[in-house]
Amino acid sequence: MTKADIVARIASETGLDRTEVLKTVETFMTTVKSSMAKGDNVYLRGFGSFIVKKRAEKTGRNISKKTTIVIPAHNIPAFKPSKEFVEEIKSNVKVK
């Protein structure tokens, strides 16, 4: 499912104009990204949490040059689904 599919479905279910729905969806995504960029987590009860994970500094290897490099500590975005979300997926998704 793409962003366009999400916008189309929300617009058809709510009766709102697609441009309004698109602006709302894009504002939501911008808000989540800017909050996470500041180091804040975003919690959506019943859906999940957008969290900032901290990765420690580690040593890596460039095998083509046979050198060792230090990868600095950094933050990465992650999503942790709620228990309700996980249970719904487990009960509805068919294994291929």
C-alpha cells in the first residue's frame, strides 16, 4: 500500500477531499519525523510507537581494502507495534 492508496481510502471512507487528506497525512509524517529528529518518541495508543534507538560505537571492517574503521554512535528510527496490532496481524495474515 502506498501513500496515494492510504489517501484514497481515507478520502472515500470519510468523504473528505483528497487534497485535504493528503495534506493531513503529509503533516502527520512531517510531525513524526521532526519529533524523532529532536530525539522524542511518538506513542500512538493501540497502534504502536515510533522510537529513536541508539546504536553504540563499533568497529567495522572494509574487506576490500583490508582495513578497520570505527563506526560512530548514532541514532536510528524504529517502529514498535502495539500488542493489539501484533495480535490482529497474527490472526489475519495467512502464511504463504
